[in-house]
Amino acid sequence: MAANFFHSAFCDPRSVLKMDTPTTTKIAKKHLLFLPYWAVFQTDLRQIMRNWVYRVWVLASLLAASGYLLYRMGVHREAGLIQHASVVMSDLLRWMVLGSVALITAISVGSIAAERGTLADSVLSRGISRYQYFLAKWHARLFAVIGTFFVTGVLLELGSYFVLHENLSLRGSIMALAVISMLFTVVVTAGVTLSAYIHSPIVGMSVLWLVLYGAGVLMELLPKKYPTPDRILCQLPTILIGDFETSAMNELFLVTMVLSVVVGAVGLIGFGRRDV
């Protein structure tokens, strides 16, 4: 048996190759395709958290909302007036939306336009496709904006529930935050799409503001049965107490989702065909 072993080892070259060849671990292609996207997603999230525009937005929202809640609580205790949490919370959410649009446009438009100087190195030298780069930027901005707003909204609703007259509905509170989140989704998607086409963030913000406010004015000309952003914000007090039509909310979610996907697809295709 020993003779047969030495004969097979020294006379058969294939056995030597099998003994010397190191074993390799195969990595699934789907993980290799996912890694560049995940790396850009994490990097962009860290950049957003360090961005002064994002920090100003969060700090100003919390300070303004806290001050307004304390003022309402003082009026409730001194004058003895009933301060319904739904009314106070609807005012807070409405002013948060109107005051946050400008800063959210700056956060979203600066996603790609602000990195034109290093964009070629990021796409061409790091093994990531343009589609992965755009999707990672888009999803990171959405996650940061929607996640921050949702956490802030939950904290404000809890504060309104405990310090004011309790008439908030859990179902209505979640629906109100979801409705505004869908509106923010359209704004962020439009901003990231513009950043893929326009080199200057300032020009992109100006164009986006004109489009948003112009579209808002034109939508007010629609019949009253169609939900517009301004009409939705006016219905927040009734939504917060749970008095809303589920079919109307589902239609709103469908329209905003389709609009976001279409606008995002336009940005994805355009960024994939443009020179970096």
C-alpha cells in the first residue's frame, strides 16, 4: 500500500496539483453586487448626520415644537381653556412641513450635485455602477429624512398626549405621520433626481422650490374631491382623532408612491447615461 501511495504521488502529476492547489471560498454574486451599494449607503448616512443643514433642521424643529407645546400647556393651565391635542398637533405638523421643505430640498439636492468633483473617482475607481450609486444616495436621503421626521413626530405626539387634552387616536396619529412621510418622499425623490441632472446645488434648490410651489398652486385649482397637499394638511385634526376615509388615504399613498417611483426612475436612467 505504501508503494502504491508513493507511486501515485510522484508519478501522477494531477495528484500533485490537487495537493498544492489552495482551496478558495466562493462568494455569492448577489453579495458582491450588494456590497458597493451598502458601502455608499452607510457613507452617505454618516455624511448626512454631520451635515450642518440636517442638524439645523432637527434642532430647529425640536426647539420650536417644544416651545409651542410649553406655551399651549401654559395657556391650558392659566386660562383653563381646553387645548385639544389633535388641534395642537395638527398645527405643529403643518408648521413642521412648511418650515422643513426648504431644508429638505437642500439635503436632497446636495446628494449628488455637491459631489461632482469626486463623482468620477467614486463611480469609476471603486467598482460601483452608476445605478447602485444613485440608488444608494436616494435611499440614504429617504431613510434620513423620513426616519428623523417619524421619530420627531412620535415624540411630539407623546408630549401632546400627556400635557394636553387627550383626544389623539393611535391609528390616526400613525396615519398622519405616514401621510406627511409620503409627501416628504416625493420631495426627496425630486431633489435627488434634480441633483443627478444639475451640477449646481443652488440652481437645483431654486428649480425644485419653483416646481413644488408652482405645482401646489396649480393643484389647488383641482376639484375639492382630489386631495392636495394643502387640503391634506387642513384635514390633520380629523385624521389625528381617527376620523378619515381609508380608501382616500390608500389612493393618496398609491399616487405618491407611483409619482416617487416614476421620478426616481427618470433620475436613475438619466444618471446612468450621463458622463461623470
